[in-house]
Amino acid sequence: SSEKARLDTCEGRMSSLPVLSFRMDSLLVQCVISAAIYYVPQDAAALIGAYWVGSTFGRKKVGTAKSVSDGDVALKAFMESRQLEADKVRVGKFGNTWSVQM
């Protein structure tokens, strides 16, 4: 009987844990606010800079896709405009997408 009473008391304590108070003047909250004020502008500037560099210089490295009605004629015109020889380039055909590699 006393064992059962002791278990009932323990179960009662386990189901009703005290709520921890969250105070705005605590050290944890002040550190989080200070870190956000210090690091968020730096992170935002770094991300904006990385996006700008990627969007600006990434377009210069990768050719743009163009729709053409006849791929063979367009490939021949492309190679003539760049003064490329057919044996020095590798043409990849993936469905409707063609790519030229040197």
C-alpha cells in the first residue's frame, strides 16, 4: 500500500513539471539579440555578394540556349562563326538539347 502511494506521488510529480520561466532580461536572450544584431548584417551582405557574383559572372561562362528549327544547320553556322573544325569539337545530343565541347 505504501509502495503504491509512493508510485502515485512520483507519477503525479512527473506529469506536472514546473514551467521554466523565460525572461527577456536573461543572459541567454541578451546574447541571442546581440549575436543577431552583429551577425545578420554580415551574413546578409555575404549572401547578397555571393548571389551577385554568381549571377553576374556565371552568365559569362555558360552559353545561353537558343531555339532553332534545324540543329545541323545551326551547328554548322556556329562552328563557322567560331572558326572551329569538326574534328576538334565534340557534339553531345541529349534529346532536343545539343552541346558543343572542345
